[in-house]
Amino acid sequence: MKRNLRAQSDYREMLLRNQLTSLVLFESITTTKTKAKMLIPFANHFLNKVRIADFNAKRLAAKTLLDKNAINKIFEEILPRYKKEETTFVRSYRVMPRKGDTAQMMMVNIIKPLMVKEDKVSKPKTEKTTTKTAKESK
């Protein structure tokens, strides 16, 4: 089953670009279920393309994102967290329905990767065995 926002393609594309820009700036947004399900693959695909952080990635980010602060934040703060690993960047959660029309709402977050610190195991120092010299006895 294909999700459909029932909107013209230029409106739908601008909506996704606007939501992606807000997601990058605030790292968490709340939107309707249908829009969230359209945003998640779009955001993951975009972030996997720009994670290399070369010139072409910056051009793609400038073409897609609507704010210069979002472009700077994505390359300076968000992508360095992931160490160039291909992964999913976005996750969604269900939240309470909207109060006015009871539309199903979802919260979309950028995943913060777990920072696993390597425990340095202290190796026991090898003590040099000192040989006791025999005292000269008289």
C-alpha cells in the first residue's frame, strides 16, 4: 500500500523539504501520522547521501534544505556523531491525538547514537624480580 498525501507533487516536495529543515534545526518535530511516514524515508535517504560531507553533498544539502543554519548544523553537529556509518537516522513515536480534530500524531526524532566508551583494562604491570645478592658472610 502506497502512502498518499493527495497533494500536487510540488506542494508535497516542498512540504517534505520544509519538515526536513525543521527536523534538522530542532532535531525533533511533531506532525501527523501520514506526513511522518512520508518524512522518515525521505530524511533517511537524504542523510545517507550527505553523510560523506564532500562538495557534492553540500550542494545537495543547499538544494534541499531551506535554511543556511540547517546546512551548517547538519555538517558541523549531526553528521560527525555517526562516524560515516550507514544507518537509520530518524525514528518516530506515536503521541496523543491532536486536540482539535483528533488526528493521529507522531513525533519524529533524529537518533542520537550510543557512545560506547571502551573500558581500558589495566594490565598488571610485570614486576621485575630482583635477585637478592647473597651477602658476604664473614
